[in-house]
Amino acid sequence: MVGCPKFDDVQGYVDKFTDIFRSANIKSVTVAGHGSALLFGSAEDCQAGMELAGKNVPLEEVVISARGEIIRVG
């Protein structure tokens, strides 16, 4: 899923993540972003959807530079 929590409906993201976790057998999730605080909001939205769906899978956050280099994995 692609989005911008700064400009989009955050609750809509949580709802979509919830639907995805309920309907698919997700084994892990990677949230990638460009290094702003918005990435962490996206990870929180994903985690919220996971919890609402009653799932608990590994979630990894990856920060990518404007040049496409991986800055941080966590």
C-alpha cells in the first residue's frame, strides 16, 4: 500500500490495514519511508490495523534516502 499520512485519511489507512490482516495470511510487514516522522505514523497505523484484526506479525521499518540508499532498518 502506498500513501502519505500527512495528506490522506489516517483512519482510512487503519481500516485498510485491518482488512488486509483479516483477509490475508500475512507473515511479516515492512514499512518503508523517506526518513520523516511520517514513516513512524505509517508504522503505527499498520500496527493499529494489525491489532484490530487480532494479528501479531513481525513489523520492520526501513528508512530510505532520496538517492535510494537504505539509511536505517529497525
